[in-house]
Amino acid sequence: MAACGQTPAVVIGVADHGESDKIVTCYCPGLGKLKGIAKGAKRSRKRFVNKLELFSLLEIQYATGSRTSLVRIDQAEMLTPFPTLRRSYDAYAGAALICELLLNWTRENDGDDELFALVVWALTQLDQGQPVGDTLVLFQIRMLDLLGYRPRLHGCLECGGLAPAGAPYRFSPSRSGLLCSRCGCRQTGAVPDQASLSLSTVMLLLKAQDLPREKLSRLRFSPAAARESLTMLRHYGTYLLQREIYSWNHLGCLAAG
Ligand SMILES: [Zn+2]
């Protein structure tokens, strides 16, 4: 049965379809990932012009069909275009990574209000010129938590320690947790040296896991801490997804591959 609906939506993917249509993929709070066709979007000035763009926060009206998961997007109202992040290469690259992560991590009919709020928070941070590295670390550490893949950072998985003597720590993607330098040497399966974490970085990530979202922007990472964290998150995400996320390659020196 066909039905109509209305929802906030962040555009995470756009592609041309034929002469005049667009296929738009959104992330929505109640619905999760939603793929829709906007008929005449390349022609219709009134309904869609400049709205169906990557990163835009919209209120969309849609209709579902009975035979396909593709919905028909009938109207889109712009809530926030995030104009500033489109003018900075790094902010744009950071927002593109957020979209690609959502495309790969989320599913249709599997919404999460908190993940939606986190996406809007992260895009707002980038739009306001907050540090790209910090924003990407905070977004991903919280996203993993919401998806059920919270990294275990409270101590070494083997000896339980979290102290200067154990540094640098290494993160094991296959075990979702830390190994201290002593236990890490005896283990196989730990990631190479470039994904090591200093004790101060581990402490920052622990804070990032537990602070209320509205206080997250108080955390500040040094360039070294952001790089260590992002390298760890990149390795962990690649291990979990079993696939590369291309947008990492546009983030230059923010994270090692
Ligand atoms: Zn240990």
C-alpha cells in the first residue's frame, strides 16, 4: 500500500537519474537511511532548486510505493544548508566522510534519533569552523557507540592496566580494545605501530565516550592526538566494515592509511 510521510532528513548522497530526475539518499531520525527519487528535480525550479544537495538538512515530504523501497520525494523544505562548510576544502572533506560512513553503516527502516542528532551536531561544528579532526574523532567515537561497537578503552585487555608505564597503547580492531606496550608485544593481531595511542589520547577518547553530546565541543585534541585517534578509527572501521571508505583519502595528513 502506498503511504505518505514527512520527516527531517540529511542528504548523504545525490546522483542524477535520466534527463530530469535525481536519486537522493538521506538519513532520517525515525526511518534511518531513505532512498528516494525526486522527479523533475533537475528542471523544477520551485520545488527542489538548490535543496537536494549533499549535506543539506531538509524537511521532506515523500510517498512510498508498494513494490519498491525507493520512495518518491514530493517536496523539500530547506532547514539548514550548512553554507560555510562548502567553502572550506577540509570541512567539505570531513562532511563527505560523515556521509560515506552513514551510507555504509546505516540501513533502511532502522532509524536512531540520537545518531541523527549527532550527524546534525557534527555538520554544525564543521559549518561553524570548528577543528575538522576533532569533529571527526568525536562523531565517530559516538557513532560506534550507538551502533554497538564501542571501543573498550578503560584498560589493557590483557593486564587491565592504564598507566604511563604501559604506553604507548595499541588498539586491536579484532578485539575492540587496547593492549599496553608490554602485552601488545606478545600478541598477534594488533595493528601496526602507526595506530598506537598515547595515554593522554586514550584519556581524551574515554571522555568523548561519556560526555553529554551538548558538551562534546568542549573537548580539544592536539594535532597529534587527533591524528592518533583518527588513524585508530580508520583501521577499526575498515576492519568492521571489511571495506575501505574512500573519503579518508581526501583528508590528507589527518589520518594514516
Ligand atoms: Zn597489558
